[in-house]
Amino acid sequence: MASDRSYRQLRNIQDDDFSDEENNAFAPLAGQHQSGSKYQDRDQRATVQTHGGRSCGRGRATCIVLVVLTLVLCIAVVSSMARPRCSREAETTVPLHTSRPSNSPPSATTPTPTRSPYVWNNIRLPTNVKPISYDIFLHPNLTTDSVEGNVEILAEVVNATSFIVLHVKNMTITDVNVKKSGEKIEYKEHQNNIALEQFDIVFQNDIEEGVVMIMLNFTYGLRNGLQGFYRSTYETEEGVNKIIGTTQFEASDARAAFPCFDEPAFKATFTLKMVRAKEHHTLFNMPLNHTEPYGDNVLDVFQTSLKMSTYLVAFVVSEFKNKTYMVRENLEIGVHSPAQEIDEMDFSLEVLNKTITYYEDYFGVAYPLPKQDMVAIPDFGAGAMENWGLITYRKVDILYNNKSTSVSQKQRIVIVITHELAHQWFGNLVTMKWWNDLWLNEGFASYVEYVGTDHWNPEWQIMDQFILYATHSALAIDCLNSSHPISVKVESPDEISDLFDAISYNKGASIIRMLKEHLGEDTFLRGLKNYLEIHAYSNADSNDLWNSLSNSSGVDVKNMMDTWTIQKGYPVVTMSRVNNKIEASQKQFFLMEDFKPTEKNLWIIPLTYVTDKGKSASVLFENVEKAPSIDIDSSVKWFKGNVEQRGFYRVTYDDDNWDALVKQLQENHTVFTPADRASLVDDAHYLARAGLLKYTTALNLSHYISKELNYVPITTALGRFDYIGRMLQKTRDYVLYKKYMWQLTDNWISQFGWVEKDTDSHLTKLLRVSVLSFAVQIGHEGTIARALEMFRPWRQNGTEFNVNLKYTVYCAAARNGLSSDWEFLWESYLETKVASEKNVLMAAMACTSDPSHIYRYLYSTVDGSVRQQDVSIVIASVASNPIGAQPAWLFLQQNWEKLTEMFGTSSFAFGGIIESCTSSIASSVEEQQAKNFFSEQLDARSGSRSIQQALEKMEINVNWLEKNQHIVRQWLKYYSTP
């Protein structure tokens, strides 16, 4: 699943405190016991009010108690006689059965110490029954938002059992039948465990080993959110409102569409029968088999799928149009969208065609399905979802319009498509056994997306951008004590949602790249091919991957990679010159200067280095007791570790080597590759923030940036300076900061200007936008004036200008134009049906400096004016505006209940909102107020890790100001003076 990074892509500035996962929702900070004590206090108050000041005699009190108990008992007896035995809800209190299958996993068989009415009381399903196939019948009514259906599940009883447990969520089961060898099996009762989203069927006698058929009828309402089987709407060119039914099941919402064994290891085949109106058509993971009449409607019957996990099942009912292409005799690809946008799918169809065949060669494994469809969904929570054979996308991440889609968004479209196609092998063909290894899906796809995009267009130099949008993003979050290991124990859906973050995606991608560089690409690909072939149509874990790579390389991959996956964080390597040797040591890197780890974590590091003599080499840092000692020539002036930042670690040096690196950058920075320059800037600033390097050294090193002309190091530097600006924005030193940044942008604007040339490279186009947008953000008068000159004719006459400059121009108008300019942008946003144009307008309006517009824009996210899929982007955009940071934080507090109700446990959205709204808090007073607020959110089911990280970042910000403000002030005074 691709996370939603649209906002950051628009800004084109790497913000070191905004992680991609775009995509995060989290569990509550406060425990349930607090909520319980609250209700207990309320009951005690009621008791006091009832008795008032009276004193009741002991005998009379006893009588009253006896009468009350007698009444309660009578009511209970009557209720039990009236209640149907086949429908017991979560409030049931009578215990039914306590046996469990003998072969269940340890984590799933631990009995709960308290008495339970359910035969199973663990979030994980027992393994006594395993599905073989599903035959699903669905009849959705898009007018009434109702769904009726039934499912026939052919399942294997592995061990004799007296019960079957599967998943059900937010639906009513209207009929239950279980058969074996055609004979009906009598059951005692069935019960709906709402808390665990499970459905228990309890039998009169044990079912012996063999095959059974489980038949369930059900009804529910088509969802209004962005999970399960939900409704989405769009408007045609004629202004007619259309409804579609679409799905999003990852991680645990297939159970909200049909009863199922909703865990990734329970793979099975799926056959879908869908009733639809004659004007609609249905899409499924597999091709259509045939259509037959069904009353006033029709019934689509689809081919049976290959074995796959429930979260990859998908279906769409709509009036969309499509375009298809036969790649070869047994593989058809297609794209689907509203009719008015179908021509904007041509580019994506081309990318799909070229990439799917390339991946077959790259992985050495043929694409196994007969078709691959891609669908543009009007309302979609993430960037895209890799459903096998039916990938669904947020519209802006698949529709390309050459008049309104910028070069950065065009790149984003290719990256999202190549990411989702990579999942067809990593995740779909071979699936993780459980969500603790989510990174096997997302980490691999997040690495391979760069491989696929580089194949699509090598001139984009996408591999140079890897460290910006993968490595730097993960390094920024994984140096927090509130981070988590790549592979981490999870049980509940809330905990699963926590994993969709920069660690699983970007750290996963970074350590895969590091391993590939260490083993060599040919050896690496042989291991991947072996892994895919051995575990095809099945499940695997990290150890299975390490075994395949070990077999192909002869290297003990598990021994090395366990140090990167089962412990959180990463090392900082100190490289010091001692005579003619480089001595190396390592320790865990924490951004919090005073934090001391409870355990001494160590890593096996493929340590690379380069010297000014051009020598580049690698040594495996695997024996901590005997750290590597590298011989160098006495004439070596400087050395630089972690060549092109291909490893997931930071490097620091002795003072003399730091001084030599600073001098070299000032004299001739092109001696280093762009990636090495970017990694030096990134490492230096983070080391300084952590108190491991003098801040003046970091600032002196990055001062060379005024001579820089490459996108990657400039964008890195802008991100690090942006952090300084956010810390100083409420201080008098912000003026000095802006003066210095104006000088930098003057240099770059003189180099790149406003006019796009035919000879400009892809990275130059990206850099121009990045620099000009940053100039508007810091109030650069010349840039703002030029942008407004371009905005006026566009507003008055519709005069077009360079599509890549739209965000810069719109942002300048929102920030420095008239109030009517912002109103015009708002009306344009509401009226346009072009996804990319809507996305740019949405981000640009957040630039406003008018408080009334800020609050109006924020509240548009909860009054229905902004689509739910875009709410988190709007709030994050406002929070990134220095003027909007405080209003956004207040808005979050005032609308906490609405937002938690809107997003539930969606990690992409809610966690991102928490992070963005708190990232600029840098005073001890605000920090304490935030702690008080978060501690009171007893009913929040999501946000725990995001809250922990937000609170940790606040403390870091406060410490930064206390320790570094005066140092930075003096440095800025010196360098901001003409």
C-alpha cells in the first residue's frame, strides 16, 4: 500500500520532522483502567445522592436488598427465555465452552484468567480450522446503501473441535449452516464477539478431522468511511452525482465485507458473484466469467482466484469507463475511471505495461494472473492499494493531465504505480505470515519502486533521490526513543495500524538497499528469485528471506540482518584518525542528547569509506570487541564514511577530519558525489542536534550550499534549515534567519530563474520549484512579486503559465495577495474536477497569512467541504505554515472527538495530523500543556505511538532552543551581514 505523500511532494522540501507515512493512526495513550475508574467515580456519586443525609435501619436495608435481588433474578430468567439462542452479542455473560485446539500457536492459546462467554478469547484465530475456498455472493444496493450476501467457506478441520471461530465486523448474521459430507452438523449456538470482531459457532459434539462447508447469510450497510466495502461519489461532466461501491481491506477490514478468516496466513481461493444494476459493471481480482439475469438486475460471476490472503480481495461496482491492452496472449492490462477522466489514464497504462514486463525479468518470476487492472477511486484513504489483479488508487496518484500535472506529481504517479506492481510479487505472491513482518511487503516495495521508476526513465536520476525520500525520512524517526523495531510483535488491529509508518516503509527499503549493495546485485536477485519460487502462493517471514539470500551468497545474512530488524534505532559510527590508521567505533544514535539506552545495541555494519585520493573500500564492522582498523596513506587529507549514504547509519569524525571536509566543500564541493554531499549535510545537522558535534561545525559545513546546483543536497539543506526556522519563528532571531535564507535563495534564483528551458533536466525542474516555493515561504519579496504578476492574468483571464510553478504562484497569492485572491482559490478548488489541480490548490490555500482564512480552512475539514481522504493533508499543510501552526494545534484539541470518530485507527491520517500539529511546539509551557491534553484523551483508540513521538519531539525542540539558540544567533549574525 502506498502512503499518502502528496503534501510533501507538492512542497518539494524534505521536512525532517514529517514522516511519509503520510502514512499514521495509533492506539490510546491512556489505558482502559482510567476510563473504568472514571465510571466508578460516577457510580459512587450517584450512591451518595440517592441516600442523601438519611440513615437507614439495618433491617430495612436488608429487606430492600432482598427485594431488589429477587426482581433482578426474575428479569434475568424472563430475558433468558425470550432471547433467541442463536444470537448472543458481546454483552453475554454465560460461559459456554473453554476448550481449545491442541495445535494452536502459543500466543493464541493462553487462557484468559477471567471467565468469558466465548469459546475463544484471543485476538488471533485458532488454527484448528483453515479455509480452502470462498464462494461469495453480494447484492449491494447503491441507492439505499444496503448489502445482502452469503458466503460458502470450504474449510479443513485440522484437529477435532467443538467450535469454529472466524471474523465478522459490523454486520448481522441472519443464518448459519455447517455441513460435512453433505450432512448438516447441529450446533448449540453461535455468538458474535464484538470486541474481538469474531464469530463463534459452538457445536453439540466434536467435529472430526476432514472438510466442512460453512454457510453464512448476512446483511450490513455500505460504509461511509474509507475501509471495508464503502461508498464513494463523483460528479459527471453534466453535473450528475454518481455513487460507486469500492473496497479497502488492508489490514483487517475484509471481515467488514464478508465473514472470513481474516489473517494473512489463512490463504484460500475466492469466487465472487455480484448482483448489479444493468448500467453498472463490476471489477474483481479475476476476470469476468459470465453474466446472467437476476430479476431486474444482472449477476456477474467471476473466475476463481489463485490462493491469496483476505486483505488482497477487492471489488468495485461503478459506471466507470475503461481502456485495455493485451500485453501477451494470457495477460490483459486495463485502467478504469469516471468517463470524463479516462483519457488521463493513458500515461498510467503506459507505465503499467512497461513495468509489469520489466518486473517479470527483474524477479525472474512470471506475473501469474491473467489480468491486471488499475482503478481511480474518488475517495481513497492511502495513495494506493495493491489488491492482486485490481489495484485501487487515489485519483491524483494515477491521473495524468499534461496541462495541470506538475513534473513532481508525474514522478509521484510513476513511483506509486511501480510500488504497487512490486507488491504483486512481494506481498501478493508471497505474503508475510503475520503483520509483524509487514516490512517484507512495504520495505521491499518501497525499494523496488525506485528500481522500477529508474527503468521507466533513467534521466530522472531517481536513485539519487532515494536518500531524500527513503533514507533521510527513516533516519529522522528512528533516532527517537519512541521508535520501534522493523519486526515487532503486534496483535490488535490498532497495533497493526501503527506499523504503516516510515520504519516499515523507508527503513525497510533502506536496509534492503544496504544489503543489496553488500551482497552485489546478481547475488541479491538470485536470492530473491529463490525466495519467490519456494514460497509462492504461501506465506513467509524474515528468516525465510534471509535463508534464501544466504544460500545464494554464502553469507550468514540472518546474523547480520537481525541486528537491523529486531532492535530499534541505528548506529552512529565514529571514524578517527590515529597516525596512519582509521579507528572505528559504534554506538546507538539518539536525537535526545541525554538519553541513555537500557541495552547496549550493536549492529553488523557494512562500513564503506572514500578518501581524497579517490580510494573507496568496504569493511564489515561485525566484531565490536575488535573494531576495524583501516590503513591509510599519510598524505590523505580527508576521509568520508558511508559512501553515498548507502548504509543505514550516521558517521562522525575527529575534529581535524571535520575541518578538512568543511574546507573541501568550500573549495570544490564537486569532488564529492551529490549523494555524499547530501549525507554530509544531513549527518552534520543531526549530530549537532544530538550534541555530538559543535553546531558551528554543522553550519559551517552546510554554508557551502550557496554554491550548490544539485537538487538532492539543496533539498536536504533546505529541510535542515527549515527546522532551524521553525524553532526560531517565535523569537527575535527569526529575522536573522530569514536574511540568511534570502541570500541563499538569491543565489539559486539567479542560477535557475523562472523560465523553464528545453534543456533543463528533470532534477533542475524539481529544484526550481523547490527553491521558489521555499522563497515564498520565507517571505522573499522579489519572488512573491513575480508570482503575483503571474497570478493576476490567470485569475482575470485564465492565462496559463508553467504548470510546474502552480503551487508557488498559488501559494504566494494565498499568502501575500488580496483576501479575494484566497476566495478565488477556494472557489476554484470547489469547482475543478481535475485531480492534480485540486491537489495543488488544496496545498496552496494553506499558505494564507489571514487568521480568518486559516480557521475557515481548518474547519472545512470537519464540515464536509473537504473530502475525508484530504482532511489530513489540509491540516498538515496549515500546520506547516508558521502562521498556521498554533491555530492547527488549537483546532486539533477542539476537534479531537470529531477527528478520532472520522479516522478511527487509520494510521495514515490521524497519526499524521498529530505529528504535523505539534511539530513546531518548542516552549516548555506549550509542551506541558500538550502533555496535559494528551493524558486526558481516555477514549482515543488511536494515536499512542504518534503521541509518544510528538511529546518526545517537543522535548527535543525545547532543549534545542535552550542549548543552541545563542550559538545559531551568533552564526547567523555573522553570515547574514552583507
